[in-house]
Amino acid sequence: MQLRGVGTALITPFKADGSIDEPALRKHVAWQVQSGVNFLVPCGTTGETPTLSEEEQCRVIEIVVEANAGRVPVIAGATSNSTGEAVRKAAAIAGLKGVDGILSASPYYNKPTQEGQFQHFKAIAEAVDGKPIVLYSVQGRTAVNLEPATIARLSEIANIIAVKEASGNMSQIAEVCASVPLNFTVLSGDDAITLGFIGHGGKGVVSVVSNLIPNAMAELTSAALGGDFPRAQRIQRRYLPLMSACFFESNPIPVKAVLAMMKRIEEHYRLPMVSISDANRARLDQVVRRVGLLS
């Protein structure tokens, strides 16, 4: 399996009582796939996974798999800052029917060394019976950087096939792209710099904003990967304000607020996530109307 294009980091819709809104999730997945996204990523940070029980996490993945019906790959999140727990969770999720791969972030809070991260991901890779693994480097949330040399070492493990690189450091991104084998996939973890990623040899993006504009993000990545950068840049220029607006407050607060404006979900979160502030909601509304999502 080679990931390419746009994968949506799926939100998890909730009902007013805090339970998972299964019908809304099914509709959201169907819309994403029909709009041309290339793969789906349930149970990442955008899915508020830290607030889901293990049973709920498995249920979300099962719903995504059912709604997807085998049309695109499903790469499910499985992260813990305990290697033993990450191994157990990844093995369990890898065994779910219809899961094509695992996305796992660097251990958070305990700040392991590069060798510690290498051993952590190696243990996960060995535990999932050959299921593809996508590394996730996101220093802003984990407090540790997954350095290019470590990613290059991990790329030598047969079933570690890709990295979602969300450092935001273009020099590091260029170094990652230059240090891994050509068949190892480097994906952007930041919508706004996807074009730069692809220019350096990246193959696409795990996207937050594609929850809102799946067709446009599919077109943007397809154009850039096909070498039509002028077309990709036109799409980027139109939607860059929306990409930025998705981070007016902590993800996924703004993106769920916009989906509610679009009448696609009810706007509910689980603590510690709360509704967007009135001031930022007003800013968000202006951006959404400017890019035409509510027209």
C-alpha cells in the first residue's frame, strides 16, 4: 500500500448527551469518499481520541470501515506514551476488519530520546503482524521531535511505510524527504504547507481542512502531484484563510464549529474541548462566508 494525495483526519461527531453520533459519522465518511479523498484517518487528535474509551475508539473505526465499504484505505490512530500500551492498542486495532494501517504519534509528555522513539516504533511495528505503520511526528503536541535521521532508521523496517511530518520546519521536511527511500511516503501534517511538501518530494497531506472541503483538497493534491502547480496554487490561495481559521483555537474546535454551520453535524465536544469563543466564532463566520462554504 502506498498512500498518496489527501487523507482526512476525521472528526468524531457527538450528540448532546456526549455519545458518538453514529449516523452523522457515517454521513461524514460517505461525503468524504464521494468527494474524492484518497484515504481516511479516524481516531487521531482531530477525532478527540484522548476522550474516547478503547471500546468507543474501536466502534468509531468500525463505523468508518463500514461507511467506507472498502473504497479507500483506512489508517486508524493508535497512540500512547507507554510503549506497552501503544503495542497492545496498535495490535488490537490492526486486527479490526477493514483497517489497512496504523497511525501512531511519538510518545507525549515523557520526552523520550531519539533512541527511545526508535525502539518505541520498532516495538509497535513488530506487534501488528506486518500491518503498515505510519509514523506521526508532531512536536507541538508531544514535546519531542522525531528527527530525520531517526525517521530514516525507522524507514528500514519493512512495515513502516510513511511519516506524517507536522514539525512545520521546512528545512527538516526537506531533509526527511531527502533521507528516506523513494518508496517511503512523506505526508504533510499541515494543510497550509502541503504544496511545499510536495515540491520537496512529499506525496500528500493528512488534512484537517478536508473535513470541510474534501473535493478542493483532493483537487489541490492531485494537481500538485501531477505537476500542475499553477492550478494547485489557485486552490491554495482561495482556501488558505480557511486552513488558518481551522486553528483559531485548538483543533478540532474550529472545524467542528464550521461543520455545524454547514448543518453537517451538531456542535458538541468532550471536555477538555469546549465551544469556540464568541470573538473567534465571529472571525470564523467571516472566513467561511468569504470562501463560499455557506452560500
